[in-house]
Amino acid sequence: MRWKRMERGGEKEKEEEEEEEKEEEVEEEKAEEEMEKEEGRTRRKRKKSSRKMVLMMLMMMIGRGHSVIKSRLG
């Protein structure tokens, strides 16, 4: 029984972390959009910059080289 409680608690923590990450991503996207409006960038460049940010975050989380992650994402 005890391990089931611990497991449930872990799931709640994971869900909370996922929600926080989603909120942070939304805030980052809004901030990025505001900056891009000021700079007047094209949609294509915005997409590329967001991909770079995702790659950087993955690299930091996983701790692997840039080429490994880039090759897996295509």
C-alpha cells in the first residue's frame, strides 16, 4: 500500500511539473512573439528560432551533443 501512495504522489509531481513547463513555454512564446513583432521578422524565421530553442533545451536536459539530437529530429 505504501508504495502505491508514493507512486501516486510521484505522478502528481510529474503532472505539476508538466503543467509548469507548459505555462513557461506559453510565456516564452508570448515574449518571443512580442519581440518579433517589434523586429518585424517573417514567419519562417520565427519557426527556425523556436526550433533552435527546443534543440538547446533538449541538449541541456539530455546532456548529449548537438549532432546526436539534431540527427534524431531530422
